[in-house]
Amino acid sequence: TVTYVRNREELQITLQTPFEDQKFSTTKIPIRGQITPIGAQVTVVSPLGSKSLPVSSGGNFSGVIEIPAEEGSHEIELDIAAADQSRSIVRSINFQKPPDTHVPILSGSVPQCVRQGSQLFFSIADRTPDDEITFYREVDGNREKETGGPNSSFSLTLEEGCHDYRVYVVDQEGNRSREIAGRCCFQPRPLSVHMRSPAGNESILRLPPGAPGESFAPTYTVQFRIENLPDDFDAVHEMIREVIVTNAANGDTETLRNLTDIDVESDIELTRETRNVITVRVVDVCDQVFTRSTSIIVQ
């Protein structure tokens, strides 16, 4: 009887990476080394769990283990087992977060005019996890700020009238998004036209004795007020695109632009011995049209 007993091969390991106190800026840590005997098993353990690493026919092993994204020291342990032998190796590594160079992406716009809803909404996209975003709002140069998360939205409250708005965001590392800016006119209430002269829906204009003959076309000064505009009268020319005063009887028309006051006057020619239908047509910055009509009969 012949019994063959294989010589006992001592368990040996060479851990090439990571080395003691190695610094990493990623949470995925590469593991690489070599062991004998070839049939040994390798298990790597980190604070987030453990995993087995494949061993090649030449005794080489490699893999990746993940650590928490917390700055400071972390321990990684390798457990090697072969038959009745086992060994452990512990390495301490340091994790430092890489510099944040991701610029936050700000989406949204400031329209030229708004007539419904007093808020504009802007969304933020940032690839940096757990980042803090500061949202800046400026209205006519007056700035305020608010903080939030990396992927969130913010609102901007509009003020009545025409104002300059500017928004942007900045992350913790000082990365600043593009600016979204513009001048927006907010008109929440429908406009109306109050006719001051002539008053009422119909008026009679009697020419005095000695007035020129039938060929004479008298001129009448129509007076009206545009109501429900914001109190910022300096921006009347921005809130009102144009005012058109028309006499349907003869087609006489006057178009007024760049208004400076809500009290408006317009000289319009009248036709004698007929009904002169005078229409005031107001077009605001949002292209809404408001009209008011009255009649004048010249006798």
C-alpha cells in the first residue's frame, strides 16, 4: 500500500492595492493582489458589506469594493482561506470628496407679459448629491435669496406693472448657473375705458347759429380714462401698446402710442346730420383688446 501525501503549501498573499493610508476621491476602491496556493478563496469586507473576489489560474485576484461617501478613514479587510489555513489583512484608507465642478443648470424664462398667475417657476438640475443650492431673486435690483436641494424648483412672485427681474443659483462650492433675466409686465386685472366726454352712450352736439355750411366737419375732442392699470403710472407706455380712436361714420382714425398718462384726449372729425359712432380701442402689452363706444349726433 502506497499513500501519497502532498506537501503542505504555506498560505501567502501579496496585496498590491490599496496600500496603507492611500487617499481616494472615489467611493469605489480597486482591490488587486496575488495569493498562493492557487485554490485559496479571497473575501473583501468594507463598512458597506462583503464580496468574494475571483482568483485566476495564476493566483491573481482583483475587484472593486465600495465605501461610504463620508470623508475620513475607512478600513478594508481581506480574508483568505485555503484548506485548513486562513489569514486576514486590514488596510486603512482615506476618502476625500473631489472638488465640485458641476455647474447647476437653471431652467425657466421671464416672459414679456403675464396676465394670469402671479408666479414664475424655475427648475434646478445639479449632478452633485446632497448639494445645497442658493436661489437668488432680483426685482428692480432688490435681491433676496432662498436655499434648497440640488434638484428642486423655486418660484418668483411678480409685482403689478412692469419690472426688471433676474434670477440665478449658486451651489455650496460657488458654482454659479446662468442668469435668467428680463423685463416683465404683469397685468392681473382686465382694463376698462371710462368715457369722460362725451358722457353716456349717446350725445347730441348742436352747432351754434352762424356755424359754417354743410361742408364744414366739426372736430370733437374725445376724452377718456384707462382704468385698472397698476399704480405705477410711469410705465403706462409699457402696459399699453396702442390706443385707436375711430369714427365709424367717416373712417377718421387716430392711433396713439407711447402714452404717459391714463387720461387721454383725441381729436376726431364728425359728420353732420348722422350718428357718429366713436370707438376707443385699447390694446395692452399682452395683446388683449378693450373697447368702449359712444355716439354723437351733430345737429
